Amino acid sequence: MQTNTINNIDSIDKKITEVANDNLDALEDTLNHLDEIDDVAFREIQDEGKEMLGDCSKDDFKKTMKLLINIHRKSCEEE
């Protein structure tokens, strides 16, 4: 009985990971066509990005923020 439960949990975990990866693939595809989406869809993607930042480890958050800081610095230099 216990093995069956473990197999069910593993199966559920695998499905959750599969769905999460599918969602990330769809988000990445949307980013590839960002200039074609409307403002509402863009705000939804921004919200998703904010949520993803909130889920980051401190180390990943630090890396992401450094990347954003560099992008903003470059943007300021170009203006």
C-alpha cells in the first residue's frame, strides 16, 4: 500500500513539474512575440514576473536584480 502511495505522489509531482515547464515555455514564447501583444497581456506578464521574483531564492533574486540594474544603467547611458 505504501509503495502505491509513493508512486502516486511521484506521478503527481511529475505532472506538476510538467505543467510548470509547459507554462514557462508558453511564457517564453510570449516574450519572443512581446511587441505583438496588447497592454493588458503585457501587464499580466509583468505580474507573472513579479510573482516569479517573489519565489526566487535570495541568491537568484540577487542575480536577477543585478541584471536589471545593469539594464537600467545601460538605458540611462543611452538617454
